[in-house]
Amino acid sequence: MSALIFTLKNQPKFTLDAAPLTPENLEGKTLTQIKNLKIIYGNKTSKLDTLFTVEGTDSSQIIIENSTDKLINAGQAMTKGSLTINGDAGDFLGQGMKNGTLTVIGNTGSWTGNAMSGGRININGNAGDYVGAGLPGDAFGMSNGLINIKGNAGDRVGDRMRRGIIIIQGKSGNYCGSRIHAGTIIVLDKVGKLPGEGMRRGTIILAKKPTHLSATFKSCGNLKMQFLRLLFTQLASIDDELSLFNKYGPEAHRFSGDLARNGKGELLILQHYK
Amino acid sequence: MKINGVQIDDTFAEAFPMKATRIIITAMTLKWAYRAANAIRGFASSVIACGIEADIERELKPSETPDGRPGISVMIFAMSMKDLEKHVATRVGQSVMTTATTACYSGLDSEQKVSMGKSLRFFGDGFQISKVVNKRRFWRIPVMHGEFIVEETAGVTKAIGGGNFLVLAKTARHGLAACEKAVEEIQKVPGVITAFPGGVVGSGSKVGSKYKFLTASTNEAYCPTLKGQVKSELSDEIGSVLEIVIDGLDEESINEAMRLGIKAACSFGPAKGICRISAGNYGGNLGPHLFHLRKLLK
């Protein structure tokens, strides 16, 4: 069976809700049924085949071609299979995702992985603000799963996240890991101002020393963290994309905080590469 | 049937269903992983009085362990989930967590699980941290040497305990030499352990006793000193009987371990004091797993 490929016919002028294009939603549907699906484009509902050409049969592997940042909600509530987006994606990528793999070859908008509770999101480019964060009014952000961003991420990565792992191989914006309840955020390049502001628990691992660290983080000194050894070994064993963690060692400067919130979280600033 | 001049009795070993788990102990060096592993398998020779049977399965290379450090794989067998639950948490807490630089992980992926970190985390007194990595939950317990990392649970699987054979020799010295070689061979089989000290039982037992409070007592039919006193299974030339008991994850691995062990013992032959190979059973009435010696050696 060949992958189910949706190719955008034209560059959309308005936001296009790609939420229906998930493996579980298309499972068991014929090509004709898929082409007749209703999809929200701007403030109207359109037939899917007026916007996309569709080919292929395997609904467990979906590919969207010619994608742009107008394509929002891609992979929403996805529970299985894979969705690959060739091009950029808009806001709310993988919102409420529960399982499966979502890959974006380009950049994504804000709120990537919002309320995600499982699965994996790979972004080859950059991501906007609030990666893995909770929406205003939500108690928590992402509650499980793994987000791997090869480029940079915006501000407030993982805001209020509850569980899961966010890896940013590039730079991260300000307030990285703000108000996190638990979970792990790893930033392998520079990080913006005040990482971990208001964090309660959880771990923020920084490969480079932040320029601005809140005074409410207390130094625990340079330590060999057995946890880092386990984490990096486990991450590197997941697949080749994460094998880069083989080069990181367990030595880190540990800061605990945020003491302003009676926090038991930790900022680990890596000291040495292997 | 004879192998290298050693008589193989037409009998069978009788084994029982058990529950088993495998844990992986890592440490800064293999030496310290061994210290923890040896502590956890101490006083774990038989379920009769120890509650569990445990032994080192094998050494693990850093590439085979969850944290990339040298490690030891230990297998623990018990008669029930309840026994396993009780002893695994206690022993990991007292034997592994107390050993400097160690960490403890599950070595079996299975639906059924017993607690490890789930119970031990409370030692962290509120400073413990839970981490889910690669779909496995670990607990980080701050301890004086740094951090003790323990997986929340260990997988449990159905297993078989009590595969065995008896080495009937002229003297204890002859028997022990053959048994040591047999245990060496058995250790090459994955998924099996020989839980008794050195893998050899010097005081094999029968079920029951003349004393009501005892569930097991000496197997007088195989005691050389009682040859003239009871209905003995021993001929004149036999002066010592040693038993090797094997627990394993399945019938195939126990079969293979028994086959390799018996062949290794027989390689000594009558010239080196090995006279007969037999096995312990209860007439086939108690255990559902029967390992016929002649059948497995064919």
C-alpha cells in the first residue's frame, strides 16, 4: 500500500483547518469518501478535493505536500500512524495528540504540541512560541510525549507542562520552561532570559549557560548527575535522530528552584561534552 | 543409558510453575554492581525458607544497560506474585540502594509488574523526582552518594522452578568437581539460574517430614550415611550425592541447561569418581513440568 498523499493545489490565502487529516479519521474511508470530506477554509466549509489532490491508499501513513503556515491544527488529537508535512505548518500542530508520529519538514507556528498526551512530534525547522504549553485557562500543558525541534523555538517553551520531553536543538526564547509542573526540556544552544521562571518541578537542561538566571534559583554546585547519564543513553537509543545525545556527559551545574514558588525543579547546565 | 561410562537413570525431574522477574543492576564499576547483586541474591537459595530464589544471570556490557554503565542481570523467582512483590522491593531497597553508585532497572518487558521504585521512592522524603523516558518511569531518589535511580516497576513473567539433576559420586570431592563444571556450563544458557550457593545443593530435600512443623526434610534415600538404615537409592560405591537445581523462564531453557550440565558432569566419568546421574521427583503428582533425563539427552 502506498502512503495517502494530500497535495495542496494552491497556496491558501486563509487558514485551513487540517484537523480531519489524521490516520484514525481517514481509516476505512475510500478515496472518494476522502475527497468529499468537508474541511474548514477561512470562514467557510469546502470539499477537500477543491483544495487538495489526493492519491494513495494507506491511511496509516499520511503525507501533506506543499504545506504552508496557513495549515493549522494538523495532527489534532492524532492517536496512531504517521503524518508528514512537507513544508511549513501553522499554529496548534499536534494539539491534543495522543500517539503516533508527526513530522514537519519546515517550520511551525505557535502552540505546537498544545495539550499533547503522547506520541512524537519532529520539526526539522523552527517552532513558534508556547511549544508544549497549555492554553490560557488550562491547568497544564503537554502531559506526555516527545517533541524534537531541530531548529530554534520561541518564547515560553513548555509553559505549565505536566510531563513529557521537549528537545530544542537550536536556541530557545525567553522564559523557557516557565511555570512547568514537571517534565523535561533540553536546549542544546543558547537560551533566552529567565529560564524556569515560576517552575514547580521538572528539569530544564541547558547546554549553554543562560545570560539571565532568576535570583530565585539556588546553586547546588557542579555534580555528576546519574540521571543525565540515564536520560542521554535512553534518548540516544530511541533512534538515529537522537543519537547526538551520545556526546553529552553527566556533569552539570545544578540550580534548584524556582524558590519563589517553593519549587523543587532543577536547571542543569551541562559542563562537558564526552 | 550411559554417557562416558556414567549411568543415566530412567527417571525425571519434576518442576513447578513460578513467577519470575529480571532486574538490571548497574554501578560505577562492575565490582560495585557485583557487590549489590551478591547482596540481593544472598539468602535466596530456596523458596522453602527464603521466600524467593535468586541468582546472577550474567554480566552486562555498558551497551546492554539502560544507563550505559557496566551491569549485572539478576533473576528472582517466587511461588506467587505476592511473594515476589514483597521480596523484590525489600531486597532492592536494602541490598541495591544501599550499595554505593548503583541504579536498578527492570530487565523484563511484560504486562505483569512488581513494584520497585513505586515503593522505594518514599525514601526520598518528598525530594524524589519521577521521570518518564522512552515510555519507562524512573524514580530519582536523592541519596548521600548522589542519586539512586530505580525503575518504577519490574516486569514479571511465568517461569518454571525446580528443574534438577543429582550427581552421584564416589566422594564429595569428586562430585563437587563435576558439579562446578556443570554449573559453569549451565551459566551459559540465558534465562536460567542455579540459586543455591555455587549452584550446588549439598542437602537436597524431600517433601514433608515426620515432624509436622516441617514442610521439607532430608532426602534419606540419597544420604550415604543412611545406606544400611533406610530404603536407599545408593549402591555401595557411592559416597556423596550433590544436586543442581535450575530455575528458568521456560521449559526449553531448562531442558538445555540440564542437558549441558549433565553432559559436563558426565565428562568426568567413573575414572574421576562420577557413577550415576539421577533426578528428584515426587512421582509426577505435584509439578506439571517433567524433564525426563534420557529424553533430553537423546
